[in-house]
Amino acid sequence: MRYDIREHPQAPPVDELREFTLVPVSREEIETRLADGEELSELNLREARNDVNVELDPDPTGRGEHDDVGTALYRLVQLFGTPNVPGYDAGSDLSDRDDETFKYLLRLVNESDEDERTLPDEWLVTVYDYHVELGIGLAGWSGETDPAEYGDAVQIVTMALVTNVVSEPLQCVYKDKWF
């Protein structure tokens, strides 16, 4: 049976997701590692898991049957700026891309109590558009962690956190006004 990630029986409650932080990997680090010959391998969680999916809807009061990847990109830009992976620059030539038009490489940091951690301290995550839907992946640099080696818990937490970040409105104050 396929579950929306927010309803998956193994997905952590939103309160527990607060123990994790997404931090963009600096473009300089990405460029340096690529220039040094390292490769970034990725595991597309939409393809790897047949028990869970991600549904987004442009109407925050109801559920839809399609993804609104434009809203996801808008929220990602608000939080992290333009995509940090080289080749996915805003305004660049997209003609050679079939599946992806934007991609972020983020470090997911586990900030839970060290004595109670059951997941790694941190791992790499990619967020991108995948056939005009929200793509979420695990990533690793060559010679380091293979993203396929992460267990179900890392995959579920990653999908739940990214989905929450791109789909839930964020409250903020700008010029003394709540938004």
C-alpha cells in the first residue's frame, strides 16, 4: 500500500522533525569536490520506495492529486537562495535537461540528544524537480557513504522533513508584520 509521506506509519510526527536541520552545502565546496574528481552519487527516493509518495497541493486547505513543484521551488529559494548545484543556475540554458531544472544539495543535520540518536549525525540530501514533481534523494560523495546503504528510517525522515519544509507555510516577521 502506498502512503502519502505525512501519513506513513513510520514517519515521525512534525514535532520530532524539529530535531533535524537542513543546511545548504556551499557552492564552493561542491565545485571544489567536483574539480578534485569526486562524484556525487544519488538515490532517488521516489524510485527507490514503492510504499510512499509525496503529494503537494497549491491549495493549503485541501489535498490534491498532483505536485506543485513551483511552490516547492519558491519555498526553497526563500529559505536557501537559488539552487546551489552547478549547472542548475537560475537563467542558465536548460535545453540539455530532460528531467530536472533545479537541484539543491543540502546537509541534513541530526540535532537530537546524542545519547538517544538512532540515526546518523548528518547525511546529504538532494531536492529537485523530477518529471515536474518534487524529487527527494539521498546523496554521497565518492569514497564516502553510498546513499543506497542508508536504511528505511533515514529515507523516511528525509522525505518527511523535505516535504514538510516545502509544503508547510513558514511564519516570519518582515517590517514588523507577520507573514
